[in-house]
Amino acid sequence: MTNFLKTEYILKNTLDLLREAYKYEFCLVNMVEIEKRLEEKDLNLLSVLSDKEMEHFYSLKIKKNRIQWVSGRYAVKSALFKYKMSGSRLFDLTCIDILKGEDSAPYILQYPELCVSITHSFPYCIGIVSKNRIGVDIERVEEPEPSLIEYFYNKNEKEDLKCFEGVQFSQKTMTYWTRKEAASKVFKLGMKMDFKGLDTSKEKISFNNRSIRFKSAICQDFCVSIAFEDDMT
């Protein structure tokens, strides 16, 4: 088993362990495989896209953007299929539009009540669907630039990071960063989020009068975090 396949296996197991407890469905996509299928003009891959999505797909000129965009739609639609299948409901995926709102957050046009979250870190893409507000982020474990820590990290996080060095330092910094990114998706703020005002050194926090809980895991060379509102029912 290659390192990437082993990481993929660990990521799937990690997300699956949390799936039932936090009421979401997910799909993990390998973007290398998506790239290969696009190069082979695999009609089965594009067959899940709606007319609107196909139009947008052909408007994308940069190869990397095409791969990420298709991977995200494929992951979300696969997760949605599993989510609806659990209620014994089947439907045509070509009738489903995964669009981007004014806040840049993805949403399902036909199911606006559902929350959608997408994240990419080559070669992985994760799509999550839930009835609750939820956000996911995955990043490769690397030591960030000191300027990034200074600008985006909370004072409590910086103090906590003093206890770590080497690989553990990199893992901890990426845990905090993925939590911040996941939280920004819960609030649908993107880079407008006050990242420095968000203390992710604890698994449960209060921010903007809302209670947020985090679940994070180191999976080989990657870190994945999920943020969700704590009053999930």
C-alpha cells in the first residue's frame, strides 16, 4: 500500500468514526484519479453534473481549477446521494446544482436547508453534507511562516505552541489552522473571519455568541478538522 493510499484509508476511517455521532455524510475523492478520468474524457464522471455545472466546467480554462472544481462537485453529490439514500430516497444527480453563494460558500440549490462544506489539499478533496452547520478543512502538515502565526494566531494558541517543537510543532500549528478554516466555513465568512480572535486551542469554544466544537486528527502527513455548532440535534 502506497503512502497516499494509506493516508486515504486513515482519513476515511477518521471521518467515518465521526459521521454518525455528528450527523453528516461525506465523500473523500482522490484528485489524481479525477485528473486521470478527465484526461480520458470519462463520461461517467461528467454525467453527474447538471447543465448549469457543465456550462461552468467548460468556462474553466486552468487545469488545476477544473480538477478541484469537479472533485468538489463529485464529492458533495456522492455525499448527498448517501445522505438521501439513508432515508430510502433516490434521485437524479444531474438535477442537482452545487452553486456558490454571494458569501462564496457552496450550497445545494435544490436543498438550501442542507449545509455543504468542501476542502482540498492535493491529492485529496472532501465533501460533507449535513442538516447542521458544519465545516471541514484538510491541510498538509507543514511548518507555517512565523509571520502567519503572528498575524492569524490567538495569544493563547501562541502560548500553547511554545510547548512544542519539530514535527509536533508543525502538527499543532496545522491543527489550529484547519480549525480556524473549518470554523470560517460554519460562519460562512471565508477570509473575512477574525482568525486572530478565534481561540482554537480548546475543542469547545464560544464565538460570536455561538458555541463551536472541534474534532481534529493527524492522518499521516495531513491534518483534518471538523467544526460544528455544539447545539446539534
